[in-house]
Amino acid sequence: MADIKFNTEAIKGMYQEVAKAIDALDEDVRKEYTGRPVEEITEPIRKMFADAGVQLDVSEYAAAVAEDKPFQFVVQ
């Protein structure tokens, strides 16, 4: 078995950077789309996240944005 060492601080830092980027994107999306109909905002939101390299279930997120409800992102 290979001897693999992890730099846990570096990994933690990467996740923190990802979280900051997602938070910033979420803020931009909510400023523009909160309160608008889900069917109107789903595609533009999907494109914004895809352009940022983020994959997510857009339908659930768009519903949360439309209703101004929280959404929990899961980073894998």
C-alpha cells in the first residue's frame, strides 16, 4: 500500500476558498433573482454556476432563491 500524506491545512484552505466563492456567487444570485418565478430563474442560475465550474441541483436551489429560503451546499 502506498504511503500517502495529506497536508490537512492545505486541504482545509482549499475548502475555505471554495466556500467563499460559493457564498459570493450565492449572494449575487440572490440579489438578482430572489422573489422571481422558479421557471424564469432556473436556467440563468444554472448557467451562472456552470460558468463558475460548480455543479449543483439547480431546481432545488432555484426554488430556495425564489422563496428567499436558505440552501445548504454540499462540497464533495
